[in-house]
Amino acid sequence: MCVLVRSFNWLCFLFSLVLLNQSAFAEDKTSPARPNIILIFADDVSWNDLGCYGHPTIRTPNLDRLAKEGLRFDNAYLTTSSCSPSRCSVITGRYPHNTGAPELHTPLPQGQVLFPQLLRDSGYYTVISGKQHMGNYALTAFDHVSKGKGPGREADWVPILKKRPKDKPFFCWFASVDAHRAWQASKEYQPHQPSEVVVPPYLIDSPETRRDLAQYYDEISRIDFFTGKILDELKTQGIDDNTLVLFFADNGRPFPRCKTRLYDSGIKTPMMVRWPAVVKPETVSKSLVSSIDIGPTVLELAGAPIDPRIQGVSFQKLLTQPDAITRDYAFAEHNWHVFKAHERMVRSGDWLYIRNAWPEQRNLCVESIDFPSGEVLWQRFKAGKLNQYQQDVFLKPRPKEELYLVTEDPYQFNNLAAKPEYADELARLRGVLNQWTEETGDTIPENPTLDRNQRPGAPKPPEFEHREMPGDAKQAHAINAPGPVRAR
């Protein structure tokens, strides 16, 4: 009898072990909840115009909080410093000349890959609110489309989060118009005073410039205010721990030598990621990332397939290993943006290389001419009162090639391309850019889009029309090769 009891007890023990193992196996097979994802776009904001990037006077407490509670990228680059081409590049994960929409105000063609659509197909609820600027086809990737509300178009972001379906993860593309001109005052922030402004050395330190910059700061404070509202709402709903919030801008500040340009003032973007479940607070990564990497990163985090048409690479690894390397090269373009242009850039390590296909013309943007800081610059130019740092937008002809050691020359003032001691570095980056040009199908148009606006001192241009665009001659819209990503 004792033997039978012992045998029964032993069998019960074994059976309980089996149940425990099955339970453990089931737990191992259960995937953690996929993160909710919010992208917050600023409009026309340079990388160092936030407190968390060292600006001494601009008030951005919520964006600073975002960086403090998460990861700040110190070397994030856009693919172009131009509104609509930049956004089309992000949503496709492709270079501007590969999207079929490389110039300002050209809509994204049908058939291009849209990473929010891939999220939607995998079960995400997708939203776009605020500035769109990519054409109607891009909007087909979203369950809910809103033009936004309020001066910066941010006022419906929190209501959207409140009304979202609660039975699926969500992806929000929240795009402000702050800090795009024209300036719009509102009550969400304390106005900045001209005396608080830090004037970059390539602008004129004048009352007009200071007032202009102070109003620009105010616009940044507005998107900061609404970013704080989003963070608060996520906490109220109890979902902040597993919601990834990523902030960045589409191009640099709307001032001379910034927007459209391939210097850090135009092409480098602030980028911060907050995801309490995964990202450690107060983390900084100096690793190189590109805006075309946002799409594949989001897809990988969501467990969605990365379409082979996407040219970017995921930087998921950097969220937990900020010193890791996912790319050695970041490329960017300057195409038509009101004025004819064709420049190309590659950033590699501490070096920045720029090549200009049309050096015979001034490198202009509307913000260099039509607004107070630009107008003052032109007045001083005509009076012969500019210093060496303020003359850039007036150069004619310009250098065909520019080479900068960014760590020692943060404003890119000292062009090293003609110096013999840097010939090896110049040749290396020429080769890298040549490879990228060939593999991605980039071209210099033979019949390019001409200036839409009149250049100072030039005849009025003909009636405007988009003409041949970069990549058209090689049908680059159908090319998926990413060019070099890692050094061999």
C-alpha cells in the first residue's frame, strides 16, 4: 500500500512538473505587447535650437524632458533640407531622387512604398495630423487623416490619442507647422525677447535679426508645449511605458545659410527617442543615423516586414547599445527649392564633403532674400559691410567641392578641399559619393527646373514649371539599391 501511495505521489509530482513546463513554455511563446509609436515632426528647426542640445536661452522644457528620459542622437542627418522632399523621403525610407518627388511641391507618386501602410497591414491603427505636404497618395496609408488645429496644427493631437481604438497598437504621424514662416503668436508659451537671442556668426547681429530669431524661438516653444501635452496624456492613459515617442525636424531653420543647405545648420536634425520600457534615461548616441532609417527602425520594432524597396537601415540596436554603429555614411541632396540647385553631400566620421553641379550661381533660398534677417544681410552686402562669415550666400561662383572637418569647424567655414594635406580624404569621399550616385541612379538634369522666383539683379524667370528632375534619366524611382552604408 505504501508503495502504491508513493508511486501515486510521484506521478502527481511528475504531472505537476509537466503543467509547470507547459505554462513556462506558453509564457516564453507570448510576445510582449508591440509598442505604440508617435513621430513628432517639427518644421524648419535646426539641430542646436533646443535646450537639450546646448542652446542657452530657448525655452524647450518638454523636449528637454524627452531627451532626459530617453536617448538623444547627436549625429542625425536628413536626406534633404527641403520640406516636402524630406517628408516623402521619411515616409518611404528612400532618398529624394529615388522617391520620384525630389523637388519642393512634387507629390509622391503612386506605387512608392509607405512604411505606415506596412504598419497598418500588420495591425496598427495609423494616424496623420498636421502638415502633410506629400500629396494624396501618401495619405492612403492612414486610418485617420487630419489637417490639424490651431496655429501650429497641434491642437487635436491629444484628442486623437483619447479617441483612438483601444484594441490595437497605434502609430501617429504628428506634424507641426512650427517653426515655418510666417510667425504666428499664441498663448501657450512665454515670448522670447530679442535680448535673449543667440545670433549665428553668419547672420547680422541687428535689431531686425534679433526680433526675427525671437519669434522663431517662440514657434519652437509652441511645439514644445504640445509635446508636453502628449507625454502627459500617455501617462494619464497608463501607456507611456510602452509608447515610443520620436521627435525630429524636416529641415533646418528658415534663415540664410540654413534651410535647403547641406551644412549642419540645414541638414542636421535634432532627434530624441523616449521609450521607458526599453531606452535608458539620459542616453546619448554619437552614432551616425539618417532620416531614411526611421521607417525600417519603426517596422522592426513593430515586428512588421521591411519592404526591400526601403533604402534605410534600422537603428534599433542603438536604442539599447548607443555606441553601436549602423552606418558609416549619411548622404543628402539639395534639389530645386524655389531656386535651381543640384548639390550632394556625404558625412563620414568627422568629415563632411559637398559637391555642387552648378557652382556658377549663388546658393539661394527664399529665406536668404525675403525676410528681415535676409534683407538686412543684403543691405550690408550692398554697402560692403559683411565679414568673412556672412558672405556665403553671395558667393558667385561657388566652390565645386567643399570639405570640412566638422569636429573642428562646426559651422563649416573653413573649406579644406584645395589643401594638399587633405587630398587623400577628399579622394576617399569623392569615391564614396560617386558609388552612391551610380548605385542609386542619381543624375544631373539636362533640362532642369528653373528658378520660380526672381534672383536679385537677374531677369524675371519664365513661367514656372517642374522639368526634368534628378534621377529621371535613370528611372531612379524604380531603383532600390541603397548605395554604400558601411565602410568595407
